[in-house]
Amino acid sequence: MQRLASNGMNEQYKEPESIKIVQKDLKEASDQSAVGEITERESVLIENTNQVPGISSTVDHDSFEGKVLNDRYRILSLIGKGATSTVYKAADSKTNQTVAVKILHSHLASDPTIMRRFEQEAKTARLLKHPNILPVRGFEKMRSGVPFLVMDLAEGTSLQDAINAAGWIPLERSIAIFVQVCAALNAAHEKGIVHRDLKPSNIMLINSEDGTLLVKVLDFGVAKILPTTGDTVLKLTQTGEMLGSILYMSPEQCLDKELDGRSDCYSLGCVMYETLTGKPPHCARTAFETMNKHMSEMPVRLDRVRPEISWTPGLQYVVFKALAKDPNQRYQKIEQLQNDLQNLLTKAPSILRQPSSTVAVTTSVDNTTLWKKLTDSEAVFYMLWMLFFILVALFIALHGSH
């Protein structure tokens, strides 16, 4: 494991000229758009744009509850709404099983290009067979032509709900979750599939029958149905359609560039940061400012956000390497990230087993606590000053003796 300072997270990030241009475009779009200020993290996370003041919603209001789709799937209840679709719990009369049905919003279903992409992504998702990936059973269309996916129903708690309930997730359990998420992403990347919309709400925590934790990653590739060229990000942000995902978007995704598995690596870095601290790495007043932070700022160190935790050596390095602005400075393969996380679990289990209760931080700290709070550069500076005073004291003592 490399030393913490080697990831460059304490270095000043220099903005490429392309970022400055996009920042100018974002500011102009922000001035012209109707997007209101975002003052709390919950506002940034809202995907139903009706709830955000100043944003005109394009999300469907149609409810399918109580209806039967294609004489087979009886819609039982609403599970949730997203930027592209609505998910329902449904009863499959053919298999007598309870399933999840994801229905594309009708305003998107009217676009033939998006329809083709949705169908292609559904076929792609069916190729993913992995214990940590929620299976897609099939792709169908209603008589009206609106398409929907039929998926296994994940009975569990989303990572987002778990974080909201507890404030943060203890280190050992967090890393165990991250390892399984890496396994899912690695399986997808091996087939050339990039998730593009990884976030805590797309990660389900399920308690298996034997009591072990099983993690399921949802919505592989579905975000890819949205257009990926031109001024995508600006348009999606102005309409609020990507509002819930901006907290986890990679810099290259904010810049509307071609994405590969390293973009998922950055998004997972954001998820890891929030899981461990209870706060996303970047969250500003508006969506545009949040994107700007992704492109130009490094987040606050973990031990600065939660100084009461004795952070295991190497964990900050792993998280901040995943969060590198330059894709070439991140893990090039998710498998590499998974291996480093697994090593943390096996080599330092006692350090990771921290009490979940918050320890009060006092203003009077001993030297051990002080050293833990110092960065590498601060520690060197502190040591040089101590050496200087020691030399001065020796000089005075020697000359005083004469």
C-alpha cells in the first residue's frame, strides 16, 4: 500500500483550460435557467423535479398502481421514481412470483432513439449474470408502446437509507459493502458495460438466509439511454433530470466526455466517502456549483470530517485514489480497487472494528491525537520547528556554561 501523500490529495489541483470553458458555460446556463438554489444535501438528491422549487418537471405523473400490464403483471405498489423511469412492485401471474417492473417515462418513450437505446440496454443488462447484480428478466412493451423491464425484486435496504438512518456506516461493514460493489462493477466492465449512474440509492443491502450481507447493484447501463453527446449535462441539469446523480458524477461525465470503467471508479469513490463520513464529497448551493467542485476541487480529508475515528492506514489513500480528477491517476481497473479493499479487511481487521457511537472531540488534545490530525507536510513542518528550538536551547546552554 502506498503512502497517503503519494495520491496527491494534498496538492493544489490545476484546472485544464477545457474545465474553465465549461465552468463559464455552466455559469451562463445557471443564470439563464430556472434552477433554484440548493441549500441542503436532500435538495440535491431529489430526483422527482416537482419537489425542487423553480424547476419545471418533465417527469410523468401517470400511476400504474392497480393496473395489469400485458395481462400478466399486476402492479401492487410504487417503489420509486427516477430520471428515466418509475419502478413498481408487481405480481407475475405466470410464475406466481413478486417482481419489480421499471417503466420508461412516456415522454421518453415517444423518442424513437431513446426507445432503441432502452431496448438495447435491456438486452445488455440481461447478459450480466453475477451474484452482486440485480438480474433483469425481460423486456416488454405495453399496448401503448411504452417499454418496461421486468427484474428480480430486491427485498432489502438501500445504502442511501442505511446512511440516512445511522448517519454513517462503521468501517468494517463499509469496506465489506465496497468489496461486493467492486465485484459487480468488475463483472460489468469485463463485458464492456459502464454503469454511469452509481450512487447509494442504486446499491441494495440484503440479509441472506445464513445471516451474511449480500449487496446488489441496480440499474446497470440504464442511465446510458440518455443522450451522451453535445450539451447533455447542461440540458439535463436545467430540467432537473440528473439532479439526483450529480453528487456522484465523475469530472469527465460533467465535461460530457466519453466514459469508461474509471468513471465508475470515481462514482464509487464518492459513494465510499459518503458511506464512511455521512456526507458526500462535494455538495454546493446549486447543481452547477456541485459539478464545478467535481471538476476542480478535492474533498476534505476523511480524518478532518470525522476526527473522532481512528482511520486505518491506507483507507484514505484508497478513497482518494478513486477520487482522483485525472482518470489516469485513479485505479485503472476496479479489480485493483477491490484488491486493496480486501487487503484492508484481512490485514487490519482490529483497526476497522470501531464502535458506531460518536466520540466527543474535546479542545484539549494530547500529542498522539495532535499527530493524527496533522497532514504529512504539516508534520514535517512541526518537526523542523521542534528541531530548531532544540538546537537553540543547546546553543544557549553551551554558551551559558562558558
